[in-house]
Amino acid sequence: MTSYRWVVVALAFIATIINYLDRSVLAYAITPIEHAFNLNNADFGMLASAFGIGYLIMTVAGGVLVDRYGSRKIWSAFAVFWSLACAGIGLAAGFASILLMRVLLGVAEGPGFPAMTRAAADWLPAHERSRALAFGLAAVPFASVIGAPLTSYLIIYAGWREMFYIMGVLGIVWAGIWYFAYRDKPAEHKCVSPAELRHIEEGMTHQKNRRTTWREILSNRSLLINNYAFFAFGYLLFFAISWLPGYLEQTYGMDLKQVGWFLVMPWLTATIFILAGGMMSDWLWKRTGSIRASRSHLIWIGQVLSAACFLPVVLTHSVTVAALSISLGIGFGLMPNAAFYALNIDLVHDKAATSLGIMDAAFALAGILAPMITGWLAVLTGNFTSAILLMAGLTFSSAILIFFFQHPDKEVTQP
């Protein structure tokens, strides 16, 4: 049996690498940009947060567009848009122009993850879904595995402006490949064999022909808790991609090259943990058929472990402890990423992209708050201790909500 569906997953993986490189490279240019435009940490926090403003504007609308027009057209068009916005940062003349480009970058990247979720809902049977999403989402930390040293060296040897130009080209190339290689329905693609098509359709949930209403999406308790938990997840992730380079430079006196190589370990750990989490979620699904067992338990356990791992970072001043604790904290925090996504498909299959867009709006709100609050607390206290404790507290609070109140098997909408 041919497996073209895994080609689709691979293309989603590549898109996510480019997507996260474009949104996170600003963090590695913090020192030259602050020097070029006479900015401080609070100013930089606002620039980092501007992405979340644009993302919040478009991610819900992007989900609706994807459910209506399909991932093929929407993801291709917006990939070109986000690439131009990223390159535009290299043309910036000051704070205001960087702020504008960051907002536009957020707008352009808004439909990306709803498009991935729609593709997974249409191309993957339930027992493969979390594993496939994990593979695509593993690109989030893996982008920093390759991006940390790559971006650092580009800034050092080519210049920070040139770095943004180079990053901007990648998404345009991907957009062309996706448009010609993908179809919104497996049955429409000539590379999908009848055997593979049967495999996909037989593994779809009973909700395939369901027509979910907005009221059901907005009132489902498991989805609402999932959205809050993803906000906490986003707060951790945006803290990491926006402030870890600056934290290491300012707390341990590292130079940019050292920071680039130091951050390979936590992001590589997260890549491995996301893949492991996706495989574990699918294994639990096959054994139990329970959404709570295969999605909810994985999320709250990962978040509790993540919050605990960040405590040694604020209790000691050791590069070795920081390296291990940050790596495990990010790894456990990102481990259940695919479970967040799969839960939307499990509960509202026909409106998976729309539901994901709402969840991503909570993520976008975290993208606004985490960089800004972290920068403000760093200026106010002179260190990052309070910011790290706040992040860990939010992560732990969402784990408590999931453990006690999220019971998705009881809330699956019936056809």
C-alpha cells in the first residue's frame, strides 16, 4: 500500500520549520537591533509581542477560511505573505517599522496551524492522527535546533538585515511546492491508491458527516479547558523563543555563538519529546479508544513535569543546572503538543480548523503577553526569576484544570 499521506505530513513538517524560523529569528537579533535603534528589554518585549497581536487577529478567521476553502489555497497564499513580512523586517528603519512587520507576520502565519489540522483531519485516520501531528509539530522545536546556530552565524557573518532576507525566501519556495503537491481530499490526488484511500476512510471517526455549530464549539467544556491549557503552553513557548537567548546573554554573560549552540540541547530534547508524545498518544488510543486516556492524561502529566523542571533554574545559578532544567522543562512542556491538536479533531471533526483557530487564539494571546510581561519584569526586577515563576505557575494551573475537569469522552458531539 502506498503512503502518500506521509508525504503530506512531511510537507507540513517543512512548513512548520520555516514558519517557526521566521517568527523566532528576531530573538537572536536582540542585541544588534537594540544597539541599532537604541532600545531596551521592555521595547524588545513589545516587538516580540507584536507578532501575537497579528496572530490573534487572523488565526480564528484563518481557521474558518481553511474549513471553507481548504488547506491547499489558504496555506500557499499565506506562506507567501508571511515570507514577505519576514523579509520586510530587514528593511526596517526603526522601532515602528519592525513593529508593523511583526504584526503583519503574525497575521500571515495565523492560518498555518489550522491548515495543518484540516489536512490531518482529511488525510489521517484516528489511530495515526496524533503521531502524524507530532511529526509535523516536532518542527516547532526542531526549527530552533537548526535555527539557533544558523541564525547566530548568519547575523555574525552576513548581518541581521541579510538574515531576514534569506529567511524570507524559504516560505515562497515551499508555497509553490505545497500548491502543486497537495489536494484537499485524498480521493482527488492521483498518487493516492485505492488501498490507501480505503485505509484513510475506514479509520475516520463516526463524526465524518457531522455538522458542528459554533455554539457547540464555544460551549464544549473540554475544548474550553484545552484552550486555556494551550494558552499556558503558548506562554511557555513564547517565553522560550522570545527570551531564552537574551536570558542566557544577560544572566550568564554568553556571547551569541555560545547561545546558539547552548540552545540546541533544549530544542532537540523538545523535538524528541514531541515525537514520543505523539506515538504514546496513538498507542493509548489504540489500546483504550479513550480521548481522556490518550490526550488529556498526556497533557496534564507533561505540564506538571515541565513546571517542576523550571524550579531549579531560579533556585541556583549554575549553567549546568540551567542547561538540564531548561531542556527538560521545554521538553516536557512541548511533549503533549500533538494531543492538543488531536483533541480538536476528535471532538469536532468537521470544524477542526475552526476549533483549532480558536485554540490558537488563546495561544496568540500568550504570544502577546509572555514576551511583554517577561521584558517588563526583567526591567523591573533586574533578572528573570519572577518571569520564570509566573510561567511555571500558569503551566501547573492548566494541569490542575485538565486533571479534575476535562472529560472529553463524555462531550463528543453526536451525529
